[in-house]
Amino acid sequence: MSDASGRFVDVPGGFLHCRTQGQGPDVVLCNPGGADLRVWDSTLSWLAEIARVTTFDYRDTGLSSPGTEPYSELDDIAAVMDAAGIVSAVLVGVSDGARRALGFGQRYPDRVRRVVASGGTFGDFPDPSPAEVAARQEMRDHFARRAQARASGGAYAEAALDIDTWAPALDTYHRRRMIGLTVANDYLVTLADDDYLGRELEPPVKTRFREITVPVSVLVGGHDLAGTRLWAQRIADEIPAATLTVIAGADHFPMLSTPDQFERFLRDTLA
């Protein structure tokens, strides 16, 4: 089944916009938070030549419905896979997408051949080391600067500051594109924690890495934030079948900042 033009999948309390294109082994791409499936356009230009690739918009983003009642983020992934006729797949998640992909791998290991977790973000560290405490404070300071940028310059100013912090290695084109995607998904960006209705594992996956039995390829950029690099090391240390790769020139979005290296990494991983 291939539907590059997109379709809608009904889920409890809403619907999800998704696309499937290409031929080969199934790969499901999980977006960074605050973006939608368009973030993968340049990746799809080559990946759909060697795999059948499914992308989708999370609730509250893109063309999917807003969250109107509590729902499972992981069951949404399962619904997209079911609609595309996917029995099992490689899940590739970037940023918040890595959190979702790892949670899915823990809950549904029979449906996951491998997880590629790039730049995973998970919030506060459990039992943090001094370095992790410092990295988390760096994030809180960034959130404060974001709030100031929105108050003084609006959604675009906040998005520009956010992208410049997370992704200093982007070229001008991709910087503008990521700022635009962030503004386009401002509804999710501005949701208060109490208003976001998506649910992951309970307890959360960040406390359950050791339970994940599927193979995991961890990827992180040398220009990513300290907290993300520390999370990458935690994942690699705690998941039994995990490997860690660092792309020195990449930032939080390696598929955009270092596309050639990301392509080589993912081709090798899929092979």
C-alpha cells in the first residue's frame, strides 16, 4: 500500500494524517516535537527508494486533529501502522520522536525490528548526576529566554531563538524551514503541560530503558545540547542491545544539518 498524497486514520477522539510511499522494508518516521511530517521531505527523497516509508502528524500538529480527550501516543503509532498494513517496522525518531519510538519498542517489541533514536529528549533526569543537573538548568534557562522572546516578538521570535539554540549547524534554507514548521505548529508549542492529553508509558520510558529488548541505534550530534548528549549516553548504557553513534558536525536535526552523514548512517543501519 502506498499513499504519498496522504490520508486520514480515525483514532479514538480524533484522526491522524499520514502518508506511505516507496517500496521495501517498512520504516516509520517519528517527528521532532513542534514539527510535522514535512520535516522529513529531504529524507524521503532518498529513503523511499530503498524502503516503504510511513510518516504521520501527531495530534495537535500538521493536519491531524487536536487532542480532545486523553489518548495513548503509542496506540496512535500502532493505528498508523495498522492502517498502512505494517506488521513490523524500523522506527526512526528524532527528539521527542525518539521518546515515542523507544516507548513503542518497549510496549510492542514484536512490531519493532529496530529503533533509531536520534537526539532523544525526555525532560528531567531521574537520579541525575551533577553534569545532568547542570544540563537541565541550561534547558530551564532556555525556556525562560523563549518566553521572553515570545512576549517581546511573538511566535516567530520564539521559534527563531529555539531553532538557533537546538540547531546551530543548519544552513539558511533549513533554518528558515524549521522556524516555519515551528510557527506552523504553534498550537502544540503553546499547549500547557496540563492541556496536553497525550500519554506515554507509565512509568515513563526514561525510567525503563533496561526493559527495552529490541535493537536500538542511538544517534546524537556533536553540536546538540549537553542534556541531549547525556541522554544519548544513558540510553546507550542502559538498553541491552544499543549502540551509540556521534556525528560531530550535526546538531539536534542531523537529517538536515549533516544530511550526507545521516543518510550513510541510516542506510548502514537498515542494511
